[in-house]
Amino acid sequence: MDDLLLQAVSRQVRASLENEYLLGQSLEKERIEKELNLAAAIQQKIIPKELPAIDGYQLAGINIPSREVGGDYYDCIDTGDGKYALIMADVAGKGISAALLVNTLNAALYSYLEFNLPLTGLADKLNKLIYKSSPPDKYITFFIAVLDSKSGSLDVLNAGHNPTFLLRKDGTLGQIDAGGIGLGMLDLGIPYAGQSLTINPGDKLFLYTDGIPEAMNLAEEEYSDRRMIEFLKENSARPVDEFIKLIVEDVKSFTKEAEQSDDITTLILKRI
């Protein structure tokens, strides 16, 4: 009799512990879901729903967030007098902390751009701000190009981001990667370097985050920089909206059933 009672009590205790574990797992899953939804809401609030129309140019971009919500950000900010700031950025890490850091970058950019600072000075201010606003494992890779739409001049700066490509009308491909370290990595007064270029009729400026070349299929093979550059060269003559649609489709056709592990973000500017 005592043995039967002991077994019954043991079963009840075990069932209770299992139920408590399952409840804990359910609550943790619910908490994570809420955090992901909040991060997605923060991120989507600052991603432009519509890009400005620039006389003499075509412009298109897209952001497709991953399941875990990364910290990708792109924008085109009208700074007045025919000038526009094209921006591409990516926070190291995912989730709500990455989304909040991108939100900080977005607010700072809209504020600092009003002062018409040289890009090296702008990058220095942003670096200090992000360094103070983020934990040691968080930083932002960042690219900015300020376009004078009347002359076609471009002032550019790359802070640790993927190379940006300037594809000339004759097929020559220029790579823009000089600039400095990612924003918030270090605050040691290391100067940033800018660069001046010109975008001529027929030229295209292509910006992206690593969610495109590093997209993986089920065999863990990457889409790759090589395939992305080949796609750019072969399809750059298309209207920019069509180009954006097709490059996303090409990435998806490569990855097939594999889950999207990172945000897919890109922006293309064409002078016509």
C-alpha cells in the first residue's frame, strides 16, 4: 500500500514539474515573440515607405526583415537645394537592442544633416554617439553618399560597411570601401576619410547589406558577392523598381526553402 501511494505521489510530482517547465517555456516563447514584434515595429517605423523623387534620377530600395529582426536601415533624406543623403546601415546583432540602436542613428542623422557638416565630421559625431549609446558588442556599419542632383557630384563615406558599387555606363565597376571603422566600435579619435565622385548619366550607385551576399541555401552555400555583382552588371539597364524586384527573386531562388537568416536590404540610384 505504501509503495502504491509513493508511486502515485511520485507521478503527481513529476507531472507537476513537467507542467511547470512547459509553462515556463511557453511564457519565455511569448516574451520572445513580443520582443520580436516590438523590434519589427520599431524598425519598420523608420524604414521609408516612399523614397523622394529626384529630378533626372531613378531611385528604388527595399528592406525585407528576417524572422529574428536585424538592424538594417536605409533611407534617402532630402536635405534641400537639390541635395540628398543616401544611407545604408547594419547593426551587429538582432532583436530589440539592434532596432533601438538603428532608431538612435536615424534620429541623429536627421538632426546632424541640418548643419551641413562635412561627412568626416558627421561620422565622427555619429561614432561618439553610438559608442556611448551601445554595449561593447554592438556597433553599426554605415555608408552615406550625399548627392548634388544638379551636378551629379557625390560625397561618400564608408564606415566599416560592405563595399558600395558605382557601375559606369561603359560597364566599368568602381568599389567604394574607404572611410573608417564601424560606428560605435571605438572612440579613439581615429579620423574618417571621405571621397568625392561624380555620377554621370547612365551610371548606377548600388548599396546593400550583407543579407544579400551572405544569404544561404540548405547546403549552407552563400549567394556570394560574385553572384551579386554579376546580377548587377547583367540587370542594371532595367528600371530600378524592376531591378530591386528581380534581385530579391534571384536571392530567393538561390536560397529556396532555407529560412531567411538576416535582413535583405538594398538601394539603387540611377542617373538618367
